[in-house]
Amino acid sequence: MDQLTGVTIEDIDLAAWAPQALDVQAVAFGLTPEEVAVRLHIVGRHAQQPGVIALGAMSGGRLVGFGYGMPNQREHWWSTVIEPYLVARGYGDWLDGVFAITELHVLPEYQGQGIGSRLIRTLCERSGLDRSILSAIDAETPARRLYRSLGYQDLARAVHFPATDRLYAVMGARLPLRRPGSVQTAPANSR
């Protein structure tokens, strides 16, 4: 347990914890009940993917944050959407041999305490891969600042996913993730 936050990072069974995880995501990301219902189905599918790693941030037995990811596969829906954007910028190889951070959310009252950083670091460390990729809302947000502080760099911006008006940025980082105060010297597109 982290002495400062009273929060532990634990392995979770993604399928079993999906309802609680979606409750966290709904609050942290502002999802409607309809969006939660759709995402519950998606999370159930993701829980069955080979190599999926799921972690929960627990405080007193309560899920206050979670993250999960998996080795990226080009045939996944997400990859098919981002592929043209990455190829256009010369980053098409970032779809292969990378760990995709699929979701990462922390309840607002627990944000800014290093929980998101602990979740993403642990996911990436356990992945066994040398690069990570994710998408985030394409705006100057605390999440994007966190990702940049860990070494993620923009691979594509103004990415449009179907069924949303929000634009996203696709970001990639070499692993291990950067520690605070260190400098990443390799450009994002290097292997």
C-alpha cells in the first residue's frame, strides 16, 4: 500500500470487475448510461483477448481507478481506425509489437496523487514489450500531461473515431517509461 494515498495497485479479473470499472470510467470520463452499456460489452470482449493485463487501484476494498491493456493487433477495431493516421505520419510500424493501453481512469477525487502513473507504469512493465501506444482526447488535459511526462510522444493528432465528435491524439513511448526528471533521447518513431 502506498503510505501517502492509502491505495494499492492489484491485479483484477477484468470481466468480473467490469461493472465497477465502468462506474469509475463513467465518473472520470463523463459517460452516459447508454455509453456504459456499450462499453461493458466491449470490456467483456477485451477480457478474453490474449495477453490482456488488468489492474485496479484499491482503497479500502473500493475500486478508485483501473487500467488495462494488451498486445496490439492490427485487426482490432481501434488499430483499423488509427492506422491511416499513423501511416500518413510515417508511424505505421507502431501498430506491431507494441502494448496498447486500452483504458486508464481514476476517480476525480483520487487524481493528481500518482495513481494513474503507477497503473500505467505497472501495465507497461508487465507487458514484456519495448513500446507502448495509446489514444487520448486531443486537448491539453491532465492525462496528456501525464503521458508526456512518462515519455509518450504524439504519433498522430486530430484522429476521428466513429460515433464521437471528440478528436483524439495517438501517442507512443519506448519502454521502460521515463522516470520523472529524466530525458528521453530516442525519437518516438525509432525501434
